[in-house]
Amino acid sequence: MPYTMPPEWAPQDWLWIGFPHNADEWPEVLPRSQEQIAAFANAVAESGQEVRLLVRDGANEARARQLVTGSVRLERRTYGDVWLRDTGPLVLADREGKRMARRFGFNGWGGKFLMEGDQTVGAELAEDAGLPLEVSDWILEGGAIDGDGAGLVVTTEQCLLNPNRNPQLSREDIEARLQRDLGFERVLWLGDGLINDHTDGHVDNLARFVGRNTLCLPRATGNDDPNAAIYADANRRAQDAGVAVAEIPSPGLVTSGDHVEPASYANFAITSHLVVVPTFGSPHDEDGVAAIAELFPDRATIGLPADAVLAGGGGFHCASQQMPAARAIF
């Protein structure tokens, strides 16, 4: 039986989340980033799903325990960045319910951010979960891809074709490896990711599948939306490929001083009972959460502040990785 990646909306056994610990990565906002990640963990746990919150050391664990409820399980791990979407295991399943984990090479998002533990934490999590583990011979981060559960995967040329990842691989080589290693039969190539996304355009900050052959994409809000052309190009490419598009508002222009932030409601986390949408203090927050709620009528949807999380380089989806249930149907 071939193994494939279940879509994120398939049943999950638990959710791993990384807890911020590095003040250098979160200058001036480490306490708030911890509070926002803790609120995310609490919300998922209170919805009835198990949450395993990774903490770095004793002090980090004590801080987490101050912020989370007793229903959140803490696990002491060695990790650098909290972005478990990229450093955690990608869990696959077959039609008989057997699961396995796959890890890929990791080079700190093209050599930008190399921290102790980020190259090993994925294998540790998989092995401790009792999953058979296979390691692939090329570099890939989980946030660079998103699948619809029916053989279609979306990614961006900016990331997967970037010479700082796999310069020896062509587009055709990468498509073949996505099929070989993750079971994807067709690739939807979008162009660029959001402006100032230091991951080189991870797709989970731009476009997310919300059903078979149905892609959620932002639309520009305001004449000063910095990503208007990127959204329009992604929409055109999806429709040209015969993929249905469900539009949501973008947060519009979100800045920190003079810096344009890669803020996106598309970085929502789908869990078994709850969808958690990052918000940024934008006037479009309420509309963004409401639009995503319409896409998931089978579960609750909430918005939670994530501006401090974003200051460290990601969102709720980036900071989490799901463990698909063995009974997952997709």
C-alpha cells in the first residue's frame, strides 16, 4: 500500500507546538510571543485535542507552565526555532491506517538560520511516537508544500526552485521526488510568496487547500496592499490549472516601523475540532476570520493575536505539526 500525506483536515491524534525560548530571535517581544503561542495551545487543548508543547529547558518549561492549562502536555526537547512545520516529521498514512514519518534535509531555510536541534528534532519526535522513519536525500520544509489529500500539492517556485535549497534538482526532478517521497501526483506551481517572508516564499503563508482541488487564497485589501500582484498571480495560476479558488481577505499593509511584515490569515492551523487564525490588529481581522470560518462549517474557527509570533518569522501553522490519526480517512 502506498503512503501519502493526509490533508490537514483529516482526523488528528495530537498537535505538536513549539514554545519560543530564544530572546535573540524574538527581540523585545519574547514574553508576548510566548503568551500568544500558549493561547494557541490552550485553545486547541480545550477543543478536545491533545497538545504536546515542546519546551527547551527548565526555565522555558516553568514559563510555559505559567501560561498553559493542565490539559497541555509539555515535552522537553532540544530545538532552535519553534517552526515545527519545517523541522518536525511529516507523517504519512496508507489506506489500511499504517503510518510512517519522513524527514528531509534541513539547511536553515537556505542557510539563513541554523540552530542546535533543528536538524534532529523531527527524527526524535517521530521515533518517540513509534513511527517508522525514512530520511530523504534532498532539502524540503513542510511549510513549503500543502496537499489536498487527493494527490495534488501546491508550492512556490520562489522556494522549491531556489538555488539555496537543491541547486542540483530541476523542476521535473522535484516533481518526481514529491511523488516518490510523499505520494503527490500533481504539482500546482505558484510564483512568489509574500514580500519579506524569510523562508523564501513558503506556500503556507500564501495558499492553503481547504478541500479537494479547492485552494484558499487571499485577495488584496486596500490600494497599498504590498502583495496585491502576488495574490493575483497565484489566483491566475490556480484557475489556469483547473483548481477552484476560495478567496479570503488579506490583512492588507501590516508594518513594524518601516518594515513590511509578511502577515497572512492563510497561516491558520487546522485541528480536529478547531481552526485557529492568526490576527494582527488589522481592520480586516474580523472579516478574515469570518471568511475562513465559512470554509470549515464542520468545526469552530477562532482568531487569536499573532503579531508577536510573526515578529519571530512565522505564524500558528508554522509553529505546529499534526500527528494524523491512524483512522484518518481522506
